[in-house]
Amino acid sequence: MQNSALVTNKDYYQGLDGIRAFAVISVMLFHFYPQGILTIGWAGVDLFFVLSGFLITNILIKNKDKENYFSSFYMRRVIRIFPIYYLVVIPMLLLNIVLIHIRDWGNIGSYIVYLQNFAALRSEYLFGLAHTWSLAIEEQFYLFFPLIIRVFSIKNSFRITILLIILAIAIRFYSAIAFPGTPYLQSTLIFTRMDSLLLGGLLPLFIKLYNISFKRLNLVFNVLLLLSGLLIVLSIANYNITTLKTDSVSEMFAAYGNPNLNTGYGHLKYTILAVFFMALIGKIAYTTSPLATKFVKFLSNKPLAYIGKISYGIYLYHWVIQEFFTLGLQKVNLEIPAFLLVCIKITLSIVIAALSWNLIEKPILKLKDRYKY
């Protein structure tokens, strides 16, 4: 009987680029047109978190006993992440300093060292850079999780990961009680959001630890999808019954993106979503059911796969485009139909990211060959 151990050492999982595409498209729609059901598009960031945790942990497990484990991991991350991050951040910081006259040097410096999510607790996000909080969380995750995988056995790494997930949920509950009215404390710090990344990492640890047949694994993922999906609906319904009180399904789902939902079920919304995404990624990566196979085939179509491949660039550039469009249209007092404006912004984001991929990222990525495990 086929089992999951056969696929734990794969370097590439077909269909996951398509998942990246859906994640970045949902984030763009959320930022470009935050109306109705599209306001739940923020969940694309959580999908990125779970996917990153899954892929990074796969790499770490596969190479945990290699002599160059740390040096190769961090150099390959630097090569992939830093070039276009600083290509965006440094010019935008200069713009904030020179044209907007920002003089909060602690806040400015935080973007250089990926601490802007902490700086934002006392200062506003800088023009064009508000979206980088999620990149800061991922970088902070990379600082401690590789050490756990390296030092501890797979079994103990699995246990520690579960404990850290519970800790993140507990901190989120505590911070909401101790510091009421501060939803961003629960949504933008590594301590309160690491559960999404950790749930992604839990998946390959589970697969490595327990040799389960594809059939049974598919059943596990189906149950998780059903339960987490049901809990998402319940949390939305709970908020509607107690607070929102509307008959509009669109408004109900929109409310799920409301920071005020960080009450009751709302404290668990990030975790519930992460479980849903973890199960979805698991079905794509580890199961061979007819439905999963068809879904993977759809996700692997060339347009989606390409958008997924350049999704990091799309994410970095799209908010800068949004900020300049908003400012520019206000300055010239020009109104463009909302649908047309969204299409222009999405097209521009993809075109700039494609140019970035071909002219900057792809050539630089060749340096990864110098740091093989």
C-alpha cells in the first residue's frame, strides 16, 4: 500500500504555485477593493504563512543532519528574499524621509531589520510599506524554527511545535484581555501569529513521524477541512447573532475580516483558518484521490503557476502601487470606475513583478547553487 513516507523528501509539490496565486490574488482584491465578501481576502496572508511553514519545514527536515544546514538555509533565504525587499524598502524609506519628512528613526530603522511589526505598535506604518509586517513575521520565524528542527528529534520537534501553537493562541487571548481595543496586537506580532506558520510546519513533521497510507491521510484531511470550515461558519454566525445582526451573507463574511471579531470565536479565527489551509495543502501535497488529482491539475495550469511563481514580487509591489494610485488620484481629483481601477492595479502589479522576476530575481537565484545542502 502506498504511504506518505514516499513523498516526504520532495523538493517541489505540483499545485502549490497555484495556491500561491490564489493567496496573492485574494490579498490584492482585499487591498484594491475592500468591499463585501472581498474583505476576507486578508486570509491570503494566512495562506502564505501556512504554505511557508510547510515548505520551509520540508527543507529543514530533509537537511537537518547536513553539516552546512544553517549556512545554506540562511544564505538561500537571503538570496531569495533580500534583493527585491530592499529594492522596495530603501527607496520608500528615502521617500518617507525626504518628501513626507518622517523623522522617527526607530520606526524607519525597523524596516531595515524586519521589526516593523513591533514598531507599528507605537508608530504608524510608513507610506507604501504597511504590508511588510507579514514579511517581518516570516523572517522572525526563520530565526528560531530552524534551530528547533536541528537540535531536537522529529518527535520532539513535533511536540514543541504543538506547544508553541498552543502558546500563540494563549498569548492572543491574554493580550486581548490585558490590552482591550488593540486588535493589531493580536494580528501582527510573531508571538500571536506564529501558529499559522507552525501549523504549516506541523504537517511535514506529522508525515515524517507517522507512516500513514494515502487513503487514511486523505480521510484525516477531509475531516480537518470539514471541521475547520464548520468552525469558520460558526464564528461568522456567532459574530452576526451577537453584534452584526444582518441578513446579508456578503456582510457576514466581510465581518470575518473585521478586527472587532477578535472576541469569542474570533480569538481562534487565525488558527481555524490555518488548520483549513494546512489540510488543503496536505491534500494537494500528499494525497492521490481523484478529486485531489483534478484540483492539482487545475492549480498547475500555466497562468496560475506563473502568478504563483512571481507572487513574492506581486505582494511587494502591489501595495506601493495602491498607495501611489490613491495619492495621485486625490491630487488630480480624478475618479476612475472601481472595476477598471482594480483591473489596472492588478495588471500593473503582475507586469512589474514579471519584469522583476526576469531581470532581477531569476538571475540572482542562480547564486543558490553556491549554497547547496
